[in-house]
Amino acid sequence: MNTRRTRLTLAAAVILIVLGGLAFWPSGSPQDSLWWLGPRAAWGQDILDSLENMQTVIYRQRSGYTSDYGPPKMSRGYEIRFNAKDRYRRDRYDDGVNLMNIQWVIPKGNDLLMIEVSHTYECYFTRRNEAYGFVENFTEEMRSYVEYLDRADRLLGTEVFDGRECVGFEVRTAKYGDDPKERFDRIWFDVKTRLPARIERYGRFGIDAGRTMVLIHDQFHYYAEVPGDLFTPVIPEGYLNAHPDEVRNAGDKQVQDETPRAEVPAERKERILAALRSVQVGSYREGSARISFTRDLWRKDTYDAANLPLRTHWYLWHVNVPEGPFEPEALPVLTETVVDFVRQTYQVVDREEQSAPRHPMADILFVAGLIDKADRWYESERLDGIECVRFDVSASKYGDNPEGAVHRVWFDAATDLPLRMEMHWPHRDGTGTSTTVQDQFEWNCALPQDFFTPQIPPGFAYAQD
């Protein structure tokens, strides 16, 4: 399978090499090297006219995310998308190297026919009138970006992408649609060709309420003709006519995703997430530990049965959040300082992201964001004498978590902030369930100025292991 996949990857690369050599210039040459500083009417029409002549657009799509509680991250995989005015193709490289899936959407009479080939599972399937990522007349969407520039919030200056100097504009999407106010787009134009060269879309998507997703379209190539047999579906010999879900026997997971959801008031969800995002400092109990945090720092204090300190962990992310284009380069590092009061030792360890714990608030926001998938919603309960609301959600609705794993979360009805969070997890041997409880929350509490600065007691030795 790997040999076949490698051949397909090389074939796709050859297509891009052959087609990618075409450079398109708008009519005439730029009269002013800083053309974007003039009124849009002076140069926008050139771009609109140029896009009107384009029959096919090829670009790469990637995704990443930023967070107030951790480092930015770019996805490993990507897609190459081919958009003509009446058809579409998408090549997916999930691991960033191998071509794993191809999808075509082509006209079939008065319908659209979608054909998808999975090289991972060596199968294919077809659907009618399911367009997936196909955008009819994609260049029209590109033209709309030019028209939005009159409403741009700021000029981003120039950056170089793939050897091309580009100038960027930022615009809040609420100005031309009904998107939430925190969503915005950054559109970068090639300084020489004046055509769109990169688009970054920022917004909160998916189930993780603690992250801002960034969808990136780049490596654009424009063609005045539809290239060859680019949109002709090819099904490898011997591939099974079946959906990949059938091949990997994912029926159980499909059933889980289709379970009924509770009706949670949309206004309540928005209030809960807004309240959490406004938190600057927090603290809570988890088992025998007390966890405290700011947006950049956190610490974990563990105590014995007599409430004497056992260990303290301090955490600090060294994060470089890009101000301009979203391209995280340096690997983020988390510095963890540990003081062991029993052994009278300390240790300082730098951890890369894959081995680092998540910021406590990132986990809290993730669970709170599952409110959209809630199995049960309780509008009025009392907890320790406080009026609250509560939701329960099965953890099997995300990831590969087992049946019986459940989150339960109580929120103060007045402040919309968590009062108590429970995670119930079934034992592998089926003998019972473990429960993790987070409670005694304090929000925006006052903490000593040096509370998050590691303190090494005099005489403590450095631990080598």
C-alpha cells in the first residue's frame, strides 16, 4: 500500500510542477510600487477583471489554532484544492507526506456527482448532490474579498510567502455577514500580480471553546483554462466500492454521534463561554491538590492528609504568538519547576509541547464547550446552597473515549462560572468507575504578587532524575 501511495503522491507533485509554472499579470504593469496605499477604486478593478478571466484556481488549505492558554500550533496535514467554475477536486495529505484521499465533484446531467477514493482503506464511494468543499464559481468568492477592502480594519504591511512579496489587509467578518464579532479574515495580495496569494480565516470553530482556529489558503495558482484531465476521476484497480467507515467498522461510533442532544438555551451557552474567557486568575481543588493559574502561568500544590505540602509545580510557557501571518516557527517550550518538600529537592525541566501538560483553563474551556453536545440539561439545581444550572455529556462523543465516560458540570446561575466539575471514567476491567472532582473554585481571586514565581527553599538539593 505504501508503494502505491508514494506513486500517487509523486503523480500529484508532477501535476503541480507542470501546472504551477504559469504566472499571471493583470493588464498593464504596476505604475506605483505601493499601489495598495491608493484608493481601492484605482486598482481594485484590475484585480476583478483578472479574476473574471480565471477558469481554475489551485491552492493549499491548512489549519492551526491559537489559545490564550498555550502555544499556537499548525496542523501537520494539509489539502490541495482544485476549483473550476463547475467542478472541484480535493487531495488530502493527512500526515503531511502521503496522498491518502482524493475527492472529485463533477457535473452529471442536472446533478453533481461526488466520487471519493481512500488510499488508506483502498476503497471508493459515490454520492449525488453532496458538494462537500466545492464552492461554485470560486473566483466569485475571491472577487468579493477585493470588494471587502473598503471596509478593512487595518493594513498589515508586507510579508514574503513562498518567495512572493505580499501586502495584507484585515477585516472583521461581521462587516459583511452575520458571523460573531471575534471572527476576522486576513487577505494577502501578491504585490506584483495584485492577485490574492494567501487568506487566513480566524474564528472559534469545532468543539474546543478554548481555541481560536485559523484556516489558511495559500500557494495559489490561477489558470485561464481548465487543465487537462485534472478533474477526471481515477479509481485504482482492486479498490472496494464501500465507504471508509464501513471498512474500518466504525458503525458504533456513528451511532454515538447520532445520539439525541439536550436542548440547551443558546443564550446560556454564550454567557458561560463569555464568563470563562473573561477570567484573568483562577483557583480550584482537585483531589489532594490546589491548582491556581493566570493566563500565562499556573502552579499545582499537592498536600498530604494533614494538609502539609508535599510538592509544588510551577509552569511557564515560552510562547511566540505571531503578530502578522500565522506561521508558528520555533517549537514552544514549557518550563516546569518542581519542589519536593519530602525529599527536600527541586528540579527544572523544559518540556516540548507533546510531553507538556495542558493549561488548566484550556481543559475547563474544552469541557464547557461540550455543552453543545449535552445529553441532559438541568435548568435549576442547588449546590451547597447556590442556585445553579448543570449539564451532563458522554465523553464518547469525542475522541476514542469508552461508553460510560461522562462529564458533569455545574455553573453558578448568577455568574455563569463553574462551581463543580466531575469526570466519571469506567475501569477497563469493568469493576467500577473512577471519579475526578474539581471544586472549591475561586474566580478572579487575589493572589500574592510572587505567587507564580518559583521559590526554592534554602538547602534544597537539585534532583538529577
